[in-house]
Amino acid sequence: MAIMKKKEMRESSDTTLQEKLTTYVRELNFEKGVVKNGGRTSNPGKIKELRHTVARILTILHERKESKTVGTKLPPVAAKPAAKKDAKKEKVEVKNVA
């Protein structure tokens, strides 16, 4: 029941994705409004699918924006040194103060 497939999203331009995004957000707000007012939607899974589609479009637009600004990938994060297995934990005594 995909409204728009990921492959189609990645192949389309930024302007078309922006247009699709506005229409999907309007449609999502309409469907949510119908439910809030006590009505029923024509398709119960439509709200979930619209939410997912909007999120996918936003993700793709953000990825494109980041790739234009950064241009290269960030260097990998250095791994933390492994903790010593033989290190003993200090014992802490708790005194009752009453």
C-alpha cells in the first residue's frame, strides 16, 4: 500500500519532493482532523502510511542537503580502549548514621 516507493522518491527532484511533501502533510492533517472529530477514515491504515511517507521524504531531503554541504563523509569514531578485565572494584563501606 505504499503511497510512493523509495525508488521513486530517490529518482525525483527536490522540488517535486517538496510538492509531494506539502500535499501529503495536508492530507495527513485532514485525516487526523476527521478522526479527532469522531469520524472514520475511508482507510484505517492511511494515516500510518502517510506518516511513514512524510518521514521518508524528509529523510531523503535531509540526506541530499547534508551531502551538498558536507561533500565528504565524517571520519570514523575512534574506538574506546577496552576496560581491563582484571581490575578489581573498590569496596565501599556504608555506615549507618542514626
